[in-house]
Amino acid sequence: MRNYIVRRNGRTNDFFGDMLDDFFKPVFYDEKADGMKTDIKETETKYEMEVEMAGFDKKDIAVSFNDGYITVSASKEEKDEGEKDGKKYLRRERSCSCSRSYYVGEVDEKEIKAKYENGVLSIDIPKEQPKQIETHTISID
């Protein structure tokens, strides 16, 4: 569904192009869904997340925990002037960023572990421990 074809001749401004592109796009296609593909596995004691972050370096990625949500964000910016690969550029810029939040509940944030390897961010999240209901006996006078 993702590989639909858009043809333009490039010589004139495509007045209806954007409107028709949206109309003829596959019904359930969402470009934003291509951003951060995630797999979540459950074990007895934790959740294991694997987030695809290809193209980013470890320094470009941030993981935070707030109010029961883990947020994974990444930002990368490249600027270049001069010559590269035998081609002269006046200015060359590339910039991209993405962010996604996952609800995990109230867990011990000190126990959350993350590592980045081969374009995949792995996050281990301990499961929320069930609260023990304590019953107190009250003495009667």
C-alpha cells in the first residue's frame, strides 16, 4: 500500500496535485506510522521494547519517563558547505526529528534500562508491582 505512484511533469505548477494525491492515497495509509516502528514483548517480570532508530547516533536519542509515560525522541541536523564527493555545494542541510510516547504505568524509573545497538533502541521496563493491601487489626478498648 505504501508504494503508490505519483507522476508529475515538473514543468508546470501542479495545481490539483496535492488534493488528488490525498484523494487517491490508500485509505488506511498513514505516513506518520512509518516513523518509529516498535516491538513490545512481555516476560514475567518486565516489558522489552525494541524501537527502530536507523540513521540516528546514540547522542541524537533521548529517552525520558514522566507521569507513567516513556518518551523516545531523536533529532539530527547536518549542515555542510563547500565540496564533497567532487561536487560543489553552496549549502547543504538535512534535518529530521521524531518522538513517540508509550504508556507503561507507574514503574520504578531507576530500574528502566536502555541500550542502542545497530540502529535498534532496546528498553527494558520492569512491570508495575501489584500493590499489597495491608489489613491492620485495631484493638478495642
